[in-house]
Amino acid sequence: MDIRIKPSKISGKVPAIGSKSDIHRLLILSALCNSETVIEGFTECADTLATASCLKALGAECEISGREVKVIPFKKRDSQKTLDCGESGSTLRFLLPVAAAVADKAKFVGSGRLPERPIGELMNAMKAGGVDFSADKLPFEISGRLKAGRYTLPGNVSSQYVSGLLMALSVTEGESEIVLTSPLESASYVKMTLASLDIFGGKAYETEFGYKIEGKKHLTSPKRVLADGDWSNAAFFIGSGVINKETTVTGLNESSVQGDKKVIKMLEMTGAEISCENGAVTSQKSELCGARIDLTDTPDLLPILAVVATQATGATEFYGAKRLRLKESDRLQTVADMITSLGGKAEVLPDGLMVYPATLTGGRVDGCNDHRIVMAAAIAAAVCKEETVILGAEAVNKSYPGFFEDYKILGGVAEAV
């Protein structure tokens, strides 16, 4: 599906959707419990549905009803079922160790760029823990149970390796340790996992060199749990308010451990005027300046921050983002291409991006099957001089299927081509 967008004033109020990152964790931990759990604030998107489907293949049930999902823990485990992770890196990296902890065998498949995204270090750690793999990349089968013990892996490839092991080792009886051989990047996502584990009675804590986990037979259901509002996706409309017209996103937890809530501080570094009150974040059009922004812990914010940077009076340098080359697209290159396609100027750096001030004119943008590229392009299109066509706009279904509906509620002018 291609979308045509005309310049428009985006303004008003829209609620945040449930955090995809939080929901992945809540679904998995609910399935590892001793009784059923109801998750409120559920966002039904391609990635969360992939996790729910894989849990079902492992023997759990996920009954979705609107914005709630009831998870019935693992019971009958049919190892002949295939776990289709779709294009979700979180699903694959979280469920590899979890499946090995609860089943004797499992087959994993995926699509898009997922088979090419790195999992080698996680596989090596799991092999040392007693798990066998039939191939080095998807599709493959795993066999052998994950055991409690000492797991060593780097922290600078993917925090999802750590999160997956933390959840899995919480239900392998005995004490385990995760030792990191390099500094942990995107550490806030591991903090999110630890916070979720705490809700479910898990015992895991940070040490000088990694983490320790006190495993047990199963976790304890909180009965009902509310997913956090999604700061990652809210960032697009927060950024829009800074370059377009005043916009408010409601339902955000200012005390959340989500790393992407840093979007406020990062925008403020460029001169943005943003206020927060009772979970409502309001941004208004601001006079912006260039800045130097570290994305080591929040790489997913680059697309919208780069769009905002085109409207500053000086160049903005983003660094600490080389891992973006391994996302749904090579996101350093595709963000630069998006900005260039709209009449702006951006330069790819070894570990980041330089964005220069520009008057965006509009044009044709390839969404590159990347949800964040499509959403950032839509925000940029609203402030362009002429109309914009975004190719492959259905990519938003990966995390925010209702994005264009909310975009129109706020005054955006978008129609399918």
C-alpha cells in the first residue's frame, strides 16, 4: 500500500498505544506462570501477534479481546509445532532461550530481514548451556533443555540476548549468572525486563559484570497487569508538535523504565518546548538549533529525531547508532535516503548520521519495509512544501497499525494511492 500525503497542520490530542516492548515481555512471562494473567492495554500488531502465536505453538493460549489479552500458561507442549517469528527480532531473541527452557524441541522460522539479523552470540551461549541448533541461521530446529548455569556473551550486539536469557533462566531451577564481556548497550530495555520479572515474582538482579538469576519452577501471576504506554511510537507525534503545531500524547508513564522516554530530553537539547502533566506530553512548535545526540541507549529514536533536525538552524550529529544497520532496514542509510528524497541533506557516518537544516519539498519515499521509516516520513511530509508519496506504508502494521488513523485524527491529510 502506498500513501499520498499533502502538507497539513497536525495538532490535537491522541492516546499512546500500549508499548510493544512491554507487551512482548508480559506475554512471555504470563505464559511462564502458575495461573492465567490478563494483560490490559494490549496493542495488536504484527510483532505482538508473532509472539502470541509462538507461545501458542509452545502450549500456551493467548485469548485476545480488544485491548486485553488473557494468557493461559504452558500446558500441553507439542514440540512438532513451528514457531514463526515473522519479522520480529524481539520474538526470536526472547523465545529462543525460553523455548529451550520449556520444550525438548522446537523449530524456528522467520521472514524479511530476520534470518540475516545477528543471533550468533546468543546461539553460542545457549550451546554452552546444553542446547543444539540444526543450522547457523533461520530456519532451524533446537533440541536439548537450557540448564541453569553461567552464560557469557557480549553486551554491545543486542540487549535482547540478555532479556531472553533473564526470562528463560528464571524458570530453570537453580542459580544462574549472565556475564557480559563488553559494555551493555540499550541497557534500558534490560531494566524493563527486570521490572517485568519483578511483577511476576522473578528474582534477578544486576551485578558488577552482568546479572544473577534465582531460578524456580514457575513465575507467579499478578492476575491483571497494565502495559506501559509506548514512548517509542509516541515519539513520532511528540516530534511532530515541535516542527508543526502543538500536539499532546496522553497515557504515558513519566516514571517508565522505557529508554525512549528520553525523547523529551533529546528534543529539549535542540531547543524544543515540551511539557508533561499527569501522563500527557505536549509539544509545541519551537525555534530549534543543532545538537550532538548520543543514541547508544535509544537507537530507535533516530528516524523522528532526524526529521526534527531538518528544521533546526544548525547541523545535528547523531552517534552511537551503528546497530541500526541491523534493523528492519539499514536504518542509518534509509533515514538518510528518506531525508534526501524529501529535499533535505543527510550524511551517513560510521556510527551515526549528520543531518543539515533544509526546507523539505516533498517527493517519493521508499518505506523499505521499515515501520519507523514510514512513520517518520509521514511526519516529515506534513511540513513539506508539496505532496509526498510513501511506498510500502503498510509497514506500520509491525508496531502501530492505527498510525494513519491517528495521523488523520490530528489533521493529517493522507490517502491510499
